[in-house]
Amino acid sequence: MVDKDSTGFADLEKLNRWRRYQATLSFVLCAAVKKICPQARVRIEHSISNGLYFMIDENITYSGMRSLETVMKEIINQGHQIRKKVYPKTKARAIFVRHGQKDKVHLIENTPRQNVAVYSLLGIHDTYAVPPFDSTSSVPLFGIERFSPGFILMLPTWHDLSTIPAYTPQPKLARIFNEYENWAHILGIDTVGELNQSIKKGRGPEIVKVSEALHEKKIVYIADRIVRERERLVLVAGPSSAGKTTFTKRLSIQLLVNGITPLIISSDDYFLPHSQTPRDASGQMDFESIHAVDIPLLNDHLWKIIEGQEVTLPRFNFHTGRRNKGEKVALPENGVILLEGIHCLNETLTYKIPKPIKFKIYVSALTQLNIDDHNRISTTDTRMLRRITRDTKFRGYNILGVLERWSRVRCGEERNVYPFQEESDEMFNSALIYEPSIMRKSCLSLLRRVKKKHPAYEETKRLSDFLDLFVDLEERDIPSNSILCEFIGGSSFVY
């Protein structure tokens, strides 16, 4: 039984307050742009460098950027009220038609929702997936950094709303977002409204096939690069529910096509026995820590395999908390090791192996679909919905157990995964543009079981409202090697 008063549920409340901070600050940004450039369009695209990347479709100079900051500060300091009113969708549509907000009109026309919450600030109207605060004075801290061709709106982290972390550019991550935005353009789908409209017109099977083909094309490219550069140790890392396991299996197929024999090893099999697992601040076993792995043994085995020796791999038993003997393996002359795990970009994990023979791949679900111009789809939400589906379907958890653990998982990623993203040689985006339309069916009933009085209710209501924006898509067209099948079932791979 899960303690409803646990730290995990308290952290969900902190996360939702942070999301409200984002929504409010985004609204202030849009209001400020309206004052400076009345005809300009603002599009908030994705999260990067501890901020939100946004574009303005007019040329903004450095002085213009500083003017924008000044106007935002004025709006915040003046404490303007943000008003909310719920309208039937026909009336909400008329409001946005009148104000020329085509993205909102398209969303309202192509989502099942019958009522729409409309927020107003300084004469402009907007919709938000997470409700903004009642006053602009609630978001005193922010900054703007230039990141050509757009900008990054800096804001506090969910851990602490009283300070803004230092700005650190992430050019590799930005490039992968741009690559996958191009994929969205290939499909002709940038927003939820466009996805829904396409599905209703019967394009669902085509969207699935093209999305999966784009995934395969990228995997082929990465495999060809590994072969060309004659790598010996390929390291695959990424956050929870990113699809690392399926990606690694699909990469191994493409290596075989190139005449390369892959040897897949999971760093999880090198976990220390539970009696030696480090503990976190609350006294619980910290499996997110790199020190939960038997690093010396892993390095000893990797080096011996690379040198051509035979090694007996361990197999970690998660029920007993101990390592058992696994299979004996040796690497053929044309072989390559694929090591998968959350710490694989961290040099500490494979300290004994020389850098020149290592190739690092970062896998994450970097969602390329927006709800509309001012509402991005969180990559974290994509992974959370995957985890809810998989863990309730195949791992014996209930939804409250999944939610209660989620903040600990996130904290582990922030410590052990995200700081090493830019050290990767390649990045693979495992998100699929159609997947919320699939997850809707499996997740909605689970989310709606949580009662209003429970501390997790606000989070489950937020996710339910998000999934309610989508129309259903049938699973029958999803290929059995899809990364999505790792979470919904039906995969042709054995896990």
C-alpha cells in the first residue's frame, strides 16, 4: 500500500506549482510581445537549458530583447489579474476567430472537448493546459537568453522557485529538436489539432507508418556510422521510459545487416546486492545512483571482452536483490559491445575503457508536437504516460505506486543523466508523433480511478485533461518492433 502523504506526492504538488509558474510566465511573455510587436506571433517550442525555447516571427535585436525583458518586468511588478472564464467551444472559437488566433481555432475545432477555459490578461486571450496563477506578481523570477534563431525564457526549477539556475547552452540537444521538427513538417503535423484532423480524415495508418520509417531511417544512419568508425563499445543512455532497450535491440539488427555481431549488455545486471546498495536521504535504496552499480566488475568484464576473452556475465535478480550467473560470452573479431543503462554517458561508469573506442548515444522522448503556439507537450509527460502503461500492465504496480516514485526517478535523471547529454556522439529521439492518441486509451481509465481527495489527484486530472485533447487511434497499424510496443505490449522483442 502506498502512503498518500509520502514525499513523492508532495513533490507532485511542487511539480504542478512549477508548471503553473511556466504557464503564467508564458502568458506574461505573450502579453509583453503584444505590446512591443502587436502583429508578431510567438511560438513556445520546447524545454532546453533549464528554460523554454521560443520563437518570434519578427526580427528582434539585442536591444529589442532587453526591451522585452523590461516590459515583462513591468507587467509582473504591476500585479495584473489573470481572469478565467469557461465557455462552450462554439463561443470560445468565436473569441479566438475575432482575435486572429488561428492555432486556437484549429485546436478547438479538432478536439473532443466541449467546454474551453479561456484566460485573459491585458486584453489578450489564451488557453493553457495548466492553469496560470491569478496574478502576474506570482512569477517574479525570469530571464531571457538569445539562442539563435530564437530565445530561451529562463525560469526556476521545480525544486526551488526562489532562484534561477545558470544558463548552459545545449547545442546538440537543440539540433535534435530541429531534426525532429523537420520530421513533423514531413508529416504535415505540428499541433494536436492537425494530428486529430489527420486521424479523422483516415490518415492514421499513414502517420504511423511514416513515423516508424523515420525512426528506422535514423537507426540505420547511427548503425552505419558505428560501422564506418569501427567502434568497439557503444554506450546507450537516457532517462526512464525513453525506450533505450528497444532502441538497442533495433540498433543491433541494423548492425547485423552490416555484418557486425552485436553483444548486448545491460548495466542493470551489474547492480550491487541490495545489502550494498547506497541509500538516499530518506533511507531508501537509491537505484538511480551510479554507485548502485558494481563499477570495477563491469570494467573488468568489458576490458576482457574487448581483449577477446570469454566472460560469464551476471544476471541481476530484482526479486531476490542478488546477482546470479548469466551466459558465457565472447566478442568475435567483427563484434561490437552495446552497453545500455542510465549512466552510460558518464565516464565514471566505464573509466577503464579508452575514450577513442567508445561511441555514446543519448536516447530520449523529445516530443515534437505542440498543443498550440503557447502550449508545448512536455517530454517528461510522454515518458510518464509510457511508464504508467508499462508498470501497471506488466510490472504489477498500481497507478499511485508509479506516481509516488516518479519524483525520485526525475531527481535521479537530473543528477545522473541530463548533465551528460551533450557528451553524446549521437542522439535518438524515441518520441512518436502519434503516441498520445494510443496512450489515451490505456491511461485514461487508470488516471480517473484516483479520487479527488488524494494528493495525486491534481496530477492525474492534468494528465487526463491532456489526453482528452486527442482522438483515438487504433493500435493495429503499429509494427511489432516499435518502441511504443515496449510499453503497450505486442513487441516482437523479448525483454
